Amino acid sequence: MSNWSQLENMKPFIKEIWQESGFNAPTKIQEKAIPAIIEGKDVICESPTGTGKTLSYLLPAIQNLDETKNTIQMVILAPSRELVMQILEEVRKWTKGTNIVSTSFIGGANIKKQVEKLKDRPQIVIGTTGRIVELIKMKKMKMHEVKTVIVDEADQLVSNEHLSNVQSIIKATLKDRQILFFSATISEQTEKIAKSLMNNAEVIRVKEAIQQENTSHIYFLCEQRDKIDVLRKIMFTEPDKAIAFIKSLEKVEELEAKLTYNHIDVAVLAGEANKQERQQSMKNFRAGKIPLLLTTDVAARGLDIQDVTYVIHFDFPKTTSQYVHRSGRTGRMGKKGVVISIVNAREESFLKKMGHELGITFTKKDFYKGEIVDAQEKKKNTPVPRMRKNKK
């Protein structure tokens, strides 16, 4: 049973699914955001990856939904197709057994088929900004009864690429709608833009520490050019569910080619692959059929992937915040996780400084006889070469 009093006032089906999901207490962000959203406040929320942000906006928005009205009441905006589909799955899980209809709208898909979906009269719409603007302009998507607009991964959606679309969508709704901005990071600029679109927004920030008790932090030291070889060895030694973070799309594609050549199956979240290929590789990774996912920080934003055993910092994070957000994808829900950094000599000094700031201990590792061992242990087991006497 849950020990969360807020839950007692929610719709019976929400309570039932909460219990079935095995949840006990809410996360910090859920505890703070849900009451404010149920009250109807405009809210800006910042909380790291893996802290339950989606349910923080979804449960109160579903609670406030009028199931008797077959009009669009909730619009959820997300920056990528993958995230839209993930949110849709979550919406359908939490509205199962009800008459609430939800659907998705994404760029690149056949627009005629998407217009057909509107005939089902959805109350909840999840989509990418460009496609939703397109449907509004075509006068196919009616926004006059929208009560809630949710901007997920807000830092990305207020970028130059998406901002005008977000503004157009909000402008198409009634003046008394509720607006919610959620992101793993809310910069000053994002907060400023968000507030300009909202009424007396409440800002909620939750700082989650690294889950030290479930997660071990290790690193390998090598030359920059040898990083790919270290990654290859890790995957041969510990072939489990791993996400490797790379700094650019070009680098992702280069690594994909080299690792595939070395007979390591990889899934790629960004790059030149078409949407169907990307969807299939993600499906295989989630199912555990592919052991390694290569991604950039931007492509992985917001995606929730269960049971990740390893997070690999192939390219070292620029900030402690980036280290925390990436690393938070493993060691969740009481399960064990390992965070691996592959660093060069310059990055090693940053790593140690980061460890001091975050209060975590990094253990240096190496490979010995096909296993990952403490670097000291390898030294201990390696025979010392004999000195040759110089011939006169």
C-alpha cells in the first residue's frame, strides 16, 4: 500500500494503477509538483533524469481531465519521435480501462493518416511541435478547449529550432489554460522564456544526489586514440545493457561503423538511420537483444530505458551536472549499476576534481586476462621484466 496521502484524493483508476505498479512513496519531484499542478498553477520543474518527471505532470493532468468531454484538453510537446512514443505509452498505461482517448502526432509521418486519428476525438494529444502547428494551421486540430499544455524537455523546446512553434501552440489555446514546463535542466534563459508565456509560475527545483549505494564509479585511463579499443574490450568483457554517451553525431556514426566491424551489435539513437531503423534498433536494445546503445546527450534527453547496467562516458562530460544526469540512468529502483568513464590523462584530473565535488570515489581499472580488474591488482599480477645487461 502507498503511504502517500495525495494519492487518496485521486481518481480510483489512478490509485489502482499506482498500486499495481508497485510504487510506495512518490519521488521528491512528484511530491512537490503534483499538488501544485492539481491546484491549477503554472509550474516550471527541474529534476534529473530518472526521477519520475513524466508522472509528475501526467497524473495531476489526468486527474484534472473531464472524461465526459470528447475534445482535446491536454497537449504534451516533446522534441523527438522516440520521446513522443514513450510518453504515449505511459499515458495509455495510466488511462487503461477508462474512456480517455490519447494519440500521437509526429513529423515525417503521413499527415493524412494523422488527420484520420483526430476523428477518434482524443482528449490527450502528444506530439512534436512542427506537426502540431501544421495541424492547427490546417484547422484540423481544435485547441479552444485545451486546459493544459505541457512542454517536456523544455530546455530543448525553447531553442531557436522549436520556440516559435511552442509559442504558436500556446497562443492557439484559451487564456486561462495551465502551462507546465519540465526538464532535467532549466537554464536561466529557459526560465525567463517560460515565465513570459505563463501566469505567476511556480518554480520547483529538485537536486538529486548520485545513488552511491547502488552504483559503482570506475574509469579506464588511455590515450585519446585508444578509447574505442577500450570500449570494444568493455563490451567483450561485460556484454550487458550499456549506454555510451558520445559528444557528436559524427562521432556516433564513426563508432557505430568501427564497432559493427568488430562484431559488436549496437543500437543508435541519432544519426543518418531512418526512423523505422532507429525505432527497431531501440526496440531491440530495450528488449536486451542489442547490448550497446550509442547516443548523444541531446538525443537521449527524456528517454526512460529500464534496467541499464552500465553507463559509459566515452566522451567525458563537461560539467558535474552532465555527469549526474547521464549516470542517473543506471543503479535505479534499488538495482546495481556501474558508471564507466574512459579518460585520457588530461580528463583524469577533471575526473578526480569531479569526484571531490560530488562526494564519490572513482576506482581505476584495467584489463587482465580477459577480465576487468583494479589497476593495482594488474600491477601486482604482472611479472616485472628483467633488466638486460648492456653488452660491452
